[in-house]
Amino acid sequence: MYPISGCGLFGGDEENVPPPPPDPLAPLLAEALSLAGAHEAAAAAFPELAERLTPVAQAHREHATALAAIVRTPEPTATASPEASASPVAGDAKSTLAALRSAEQKGQKAAAQACHAAPPERAALVGSIAAARATHLEVVR
């Protein structure tokens, strides 16, 4: 009798299976968390902006939750995202709003590009995120 080993026929060769490629929407998920963290930091630094910025931060958190569900990954925490650790607080409220506006513009453009590239079953969600980010530009004006 010869022992059966090493042939991989019965599924014992998992270490040779390459990991799946990253989901194309993973960067959008990380960006949603980063934007949420940026708005939260600005609201904490400038309480007079909290009423404006808190709903935007919440919207970004909701987008992250929805994206995590379709990307099929646990939602990373804001602190796990390297982009989220960068503070948008730039001296005064006006310059902080300008930094948030710039971040939202970049995020809106990324979401619109992701929407164009997304398959139909994902395009509706990504399109609604792009539209929401466009409205966020008015909030941080």
C-alpha cells in the first residue's frame, strides 16, 4: 500500500492557489471611510461646522457599509485606512472646508469613473454614491 499524498487531487493543495484579485470597488470603499473620517475630524475641530458635516460623514459611513456588502469584505475601520488618518483640519474653518471640498471633488470623480466601469448589478449603487458626493460639494462650499 502506498499512501496518497501531495497530488492535490483531493483539495489539499490550497497554498498553491493564488488569492483572488482585489475587488475593483475596494478603493471606493476605502475612500468612503476616509471621507467620513475627514468630515468627522473637521466637525470635531470646528463645532460650528458639525451640523453641516455630520450628515455627510454619516452618508459616507452608509456608503462604506453598502460597498462592504457587495465587495464581500468586512468593513474596515476608519483607523485601518491609511487615508483616513490624514486630517483635513487646516488651520481655520474656511481652509478646512476648502480641503474637504477638494477631497469630495476627487471622491466624486472616482465614484463617477467607477460607475462607468461597474457591471450593471453594481452601477446603481456606485452611481448613487457619485450623485451623493456631488451634493456633498454644495455642503462644503
